[in-house]
Amino acid sequence: MTHRLVPVPLLSLALLFVLCGPLPAWGRRGHELVNDRAIGLLPPELRPFFERHRPELLVLANEPDLRKQRDPQEGPRHFLDLDAAGDPAQYPRTLEEAMRRFGAKRAVEYGVLPWHIGTVSAELTAAMKAGNEAQIVDIAGRLGHYVGDSFVPLHACLNYDGQLTGNTGIHKLWEADLLERYPFDKTMLASLGTPMVLEDPVVFAFETLTTGQAEVQGILECDTALHALRGKHEYFEKLRERTGALADRRLGEAATATASHWLTAWVRAGKPAMPAAAGDGAAQPQAPAEAPMPTPVPSKN
């Protein structure tokens, strides 16, 4: 599969949201927040370009979830079951090593998120080198989604929906429904930081997933304690009270990390001047195509 040369029209994506209903991961609002806050953290060399394309970047923040509806290879790009290896620290750090250990099909079923972040980050670097405005916007918007997913604790474990512990449904309740009910756009601000140039986007993603995986048990225990209140407003009130600080922190860190990935791609491209206005210049070479996944598998997250 190759990338589109131009972003999907905003109206078309908006219509898909209506047709497809609620989305997993941080939910539509959460992913929009990550990209939105990331823009304001960028240095002056990058910020005007990203500010100009803010509307597209917010819509594209959710495009990878829509892609799951039409691409059976998309699902594993959104998670990594770190505990499939027992100790998360022992999970293979390359996809090739994971395939040798688990077999190609099982390795993909466990997820490929950190490696896909590395692939998309490289694509953004190529687009910035080429000065291709449409591709920069398209790839940067989607990269923010994958980075955001890496900060969701339940995207780093086999028990991703609480299905192994009697907490089935917690995935959507915590990551999407909770954010739709409370104004995290303000409370997450304290967790925003200064973007940095990443030495290795894949290593950074593994570190992010590892810290998130350690937070899963607390979310599950909270849901277990509140299980009798499910379906009631009190459930979300108490869930916000007990785990809201975690969601605030992970959202703020996700926004900072997204800005860091954008900044890193630009630095690796040689710090080129960003296109001054949409449509300037002739068509540029296409960024590298996404690396095909070995085996198509259905998405679980």
C-alpha cells in the first residue's frame, strides 16, 4: 500500500466519523487534542507551517482509526502486547527478532506500533526533505495518532480490554468515553513539556509503551472496584477522580512527544525551510511507501 499524495478532504473524513461511530484509543477528541497541543509546542521554524494546517492535522489525527475499516493490516500498527514475552523488558526490540521468537503471524498479532512509528517518522523526514507540503501534512497528522496510541496504557498489554480479568469494556470506557465527558483539554496542560530531538523514535516508543504497561493494573483495579456503577454517571465521576491524573499526564506527554517526533523528522531532513503557502512549487517526489506487514490480521484495538 502506498501513501496518498494529498490529504483526504476534511468533509469526507468528517462524514466517515459519523458513519463509523465512536472510535477506540483516545477517542476522536483525545487524538485531536494531542495534535492540537503539539502544534503550540513547536519552535518558530516549524510552528507557522503547522498552525496554517491545524484544521487538516486535527482531522488526520483520527484517520488511522478509519483506515482500520478498509485495511486489514492497519490494526497491529496501533498497539504492542509487551507482556506477551512475560517481562516487558524482554520483548524483542526489532520486528525481525520478534518474528524469529514468536513466528511471523503471531509477532504481527502482538502488534507493531513502535516499528510503525519509526517507519512513519522516516516518511515524514523524506517528505520534509522533498518540500512536499501535502505529504508533510498528511504524514505528520497520522504520525500524531500513532504516537498518541503509544501513550495509552491499554495499548501495551494482552489484556487490552480487560477481557482476561472480568473488566471487558474498559478499553473504550477509559480511553474514549471518559475523555468525552470531561474537559481534559485544560487539565492536561500542566503535563505539556518542551519537545526534544529524539535519538531513536523506535526506542522512544518502546520506553513509552513500557511505562504505560506498568499503569494498566491500576486502571483495571479501579474498574473492578467501580464495576457495580457501570452504566451510571457515578462510575465516570469516580473513574475520573481516581485515574484522571494519569489520563492528563499521558495526554500531555503524548502531545509533547508528537511535537518531538515532528521536530526530529525536520532535524533529520536537514532543517529545511518549510513551504510558505499551500500549493507553492511543483509536484515533489513521493515519500517512501509504508513497509508491508507480513500477514494481514484483524485489529483488536
